[in-house]
Amino acid sequence: MAWGCCLCTTASRLLAAACVWRQYRAHPALSAFPSRRFYDGQLLDSEEVKHNREQPFHLLSIFRPLVVYDVHGSNELRSSSWCNEAEATLAINLLHALAHWECPAKDGTAIKVLPSR
């Protein structure tokens, strides 16, 4: 059967009808990028992911549903593992911030996040 075009073009034509148009898992802040980039803004969030997604710790800007940190550091090989001191320091500081924040609970009380010892 001669289709007169490359395999990728043929596959994209055949698969176009099978595109996903509704997503059921990702937070809307995360699904916005693939919707714009790959679905021409047509990818929809299900009702389940649209509602009740906010958590008390989202009040802190460093813990919003989608935060990108641009860490300037360098990877170095230690033994047989790669290490980045700047990334490790950021991770420790984020954990420290979360551990020392009193999280308001839905019933008006406060939840304290404590590190395990």
C-alpha cells in the first residue's frame, strides 16, 4: 500500500482521532503548558482536578502547585554519583521552611510539620 508520505506523517494522521482532550490527574497549573504547547489550548481539565486542589501550604509562594527554581551550581562527580551542592542547599532550605511553618487546618486549628528524629 503506497501512502505517498513518510511514516511519521501517516502515523500522525491516523492518531489524530485518538488524541486525549481531557486530563484527569495533573493539577491545572501543570496541565496548562501541554495544553498550550501540544493541544493548541484545547486540553481540558476534568472536574475532579479543577476543584479542591488547593492545600494550606500553597499559601507560601515557594510551595505553589508549580514552582520552577533556577539553581546556579555545577554538577560534580563524587565517587560514582553526581552531586550539586547548590541544589542540595536549596532542597534543605525548602524543607526547613516547610518544617517551621504552622499550617492552618480546615477546622481552624494549626498543624505543625515536624521532622522525624
